[in-house]
Amino acid sequence: MSKWENIVMSAWLERNNPKSPHYHPAKAVRIYKRFASQIDGADRWTTAKHMVEKYKNSDYTAVERANDHAISYLSTSWQYQFWKDVTEIILQIQKEAK
């Protein structure tokens, strides 16, 4: 995840958190409209990183789990594409770790 994606995602999450002093749902909507691709990219990367950590000592690998998530949706849905993207990021993370 790039530094910029991290900044945008953090700002968006702060505006969506009712417990945050920066809580402002209308600003969160504006942030998302302007930076949707960065926020979505950060979400995919964060999900992939979490899955790599969660399944590192399991016989059921993170890649298998992400693929199982993907095939539970229609191939034309955004959820399917989300999980396919997560699968690719998991493979990238694992390649970089070697």
C-alpha cells in the first residue's frame, strides 16, 4: 500500500467513525467519491495482508481462502473481482516475503 493510499484511507475511516473527533459522514462521502480507487486499493491490500497473517500456519492457505470467497459470487459481481484482486495481492506479498 502506498503512503498516499494509507493517508486517504485513514482520513476516510476517521470521518466514518462516530467515536472520532473528526467524524463527519458527509465529508466521508466526498472523500470516497474523489478517492474511491485509492480507498478500494488500500482495502484490498489490508485484507490480503490480514489473510496472509491469519493463514500462515494453516493447511488452508490464504490463496485458497480468497479463491473460495471469489467463487461464492457471480463472476460479474464486484465481490468476485474484489476477492480475485485480493488473491493476486496475497501472491505478491508471499513472493516478496521469500
